[in-house]
Amino acid sequence: MVFNKILIIRFSSIGDVVLTTPIVRCIKKQLNAEIHFLIKQGYAHVIHENPYIDQIHHLKEDLNETISVLKNEAFDLVIDLQKNFRSFRICTALGCKTIRFDKMNVRKWMAVNLKINRLPTDKHLVDRYFDALKEISIHDDGQGLDYFIMPEDEYDAQGLVSGINYQVLILGATYFTKRIPREKCEEIIAITDKHTVLLGGADVSGLANELAMLFPQKVVNFCGKIGLGVSAGMVKHAKNIITGDTGLMHIAAALQKEVTVLWGNTIPEFGMYPYYGFKNHDKHLDLQVQNLTCRPCSKLGFERCPKGHFRCMLDIAII
């Protein structure tokens, strides 16, 4: 069967959308099809510069409105990389061939609630995407993730950090239990002879200001001051990246940077560790507390440690 017009569905968030980019690239190159992407408007900037996407559609509050727009496109194939109730409704309404992937929700539930880990240790989410696409003969090209920075954003980033040798410390994350705590940030900054550029949103600007005051000669604070594109430009030209389980972690991997990940409430076995592609050298290091009975406590995260001690982060040995 020939597929000329394909819709890929992934609503959010930054990291999850970046993880779809090998699928987008390989389908475009191997099928030469017209590629459309359905995403929440607030995350569309993540793929705005992607040359393998022909058209971006925004998910509307009224799902019927979204379905009406998509029906007019007459897709041959839908690839559902969201796999939730809303995406199921969309796929059903469009009435064309649909491909979905294995989310391993039962195994994740067992890991979180029963602390029985039956998750594969070497099976990334991207690999599961490609497993689902075998039926249409799409194969992984081994090139890893894509993230395309607007030239003006990269220019601005280089201007802001001109002349300094720096590492990036990412403070931001959607959930508190994925964020690197102050104590660990201080250790990370203290042991390096490089400048440390702090990145994150306004929600971590208080911590960032405190770190900048504590290390005035070593810290450059951009938390809450620049957008994602300029932040990505700074990541691209950094010597190395230190991060929690965040969207910028995946952007750093897309840019083939050396990444050290501090894992808090989540675990790499969920399949969302930095992904470089089998043709590239894996440049990431996982730091985590092993044999902690309460970990993982969630496949997403919490606004506070459910146990109150946050040992999953605080007990990590910084090397």
C-alpha cells in the first residue's frame, strides 16, 4: 500500500515531541510522503523549524473542530504517538489506517506501584516507535533525534555567552521531583573550573538567583530570561550539560552533547533516557540512587516528595 499523506499525532510536551523526530525524518525520507503533525499550539514551536514536516495542525479545545479540519486533509495513514483517549477519538473519526505503539503501561504501573521492574533495560521509547512501524517497512536510520534552532536564536545565544568556557546546568523541569535540588546544584557548580550557565523557566528563577549570588564569579543565570530557542543555542555551544529528566535533556541529546542526568523519581528503564542513535556515540551518564525502596514513585512526577525526604535526588553522588 502506498501512503502519500500521513498524519503524526503527539500533543505535548517538549521532550516527548523531540523524541518523535526520528520517526518524522525516516518516514519523510523513506516514503517521500506529505507529513502533517498534530500538536498543542503551546508546543508547536518545538517543531516549527523541522524541514521534514509539511504542515502543523494545532489541537483545538473543541475536539470536533480539530477532527473537522483533519478530515478535509484525507490522510492515507495516521501514526498515533500520543495514544490516549483524545488521539483514539481522532483516529477513529478519520477512518484510515492507524499505527500505534506499545506504551508498556502495565509494566510501568508494576514498577511504580509494586516495585516490580519488568521494563527492558535497553529499549528506548524511540525503539518502540520503530517497532510499530515495521509493518510499513520503515527502519531506523541510526541518526538520532532532531532539533532545529532558528539562526537568530543561535546568534543571540552565542552573543550572550561570548568568550566564556561553560557548562549548562538545567534547573527547570515540569515536576519538582525531577528537578535538581539546591544542595546538588551547589556541589555541581563548586567542583567545576568552568562557568555554569543556568537554564530554566521563571518557576526556578528564585533558586537560580540564589545560586548566582552564592557563586558570583562562576554562575551566569538565564532562568526565566530567555526562550527555548536561545536556550537550545546555549546548549549547543556548551562543553557539557547537567540535567534532570527534562525536555532540554532530549534537546541536548538531539544536538549530540555530553549529558549527565540526575534521575529523581523516574528511572531510565521507562525508556526516556538521552537518545543519540546507533550511528552516533552515546554521550550520556546516568546518576541515580539504586535500591531505594520508594523509587520510582511516579512515571511523571510530583510537586513534592511523597515521602518527604527526597532521597532519590539528595543521595546522588556527584562525581
